[in-house]
Amino acid sequence: MADNRVVEGRMVTPAKLAELVEGEDVMDAEGIEDADRECPDCGGNVISVGYMPNITEFVTGYKCQDCEWSETDR
């Protein structure tokens, strides 16, 4: 597990990755992990981050490191 990763050419923290997936600020984020899957849009590597968008919800977000594709487990 790494603290920071390169996503779309930028170094991001877990909190910034969660914000990219969610589209807004998040309360808390766990470490970034490899998601062991390929991006359905470009075939690039997908990473995941667990985060809390609010006090009552925990979400796992998935983001391609090479393109804009992302999704959550909601």
C-alpha cells in the first residue's frame, strides 16, 4: 500500500484521489491500493481508495491511473 500515487500525470494523496472519484471534498480517506482490474475505457491500471463522504457512509472508489474513468461501490 502506498500513500501517494500518480493519477493522470499528477501525484495524488488518498484524500485527493477520493475527491476525484466523489467530485467533492470527503471527510476521511484510507490508503490507496491496487484494485487488480483494468479500466473499461482505456485498459489502464485501476486503483482504489476507501473514504467517508459523510459521517454515516463508507465508500470504496475506483479510479483509472491513465484516464478520467472512475466509479464507486454504491
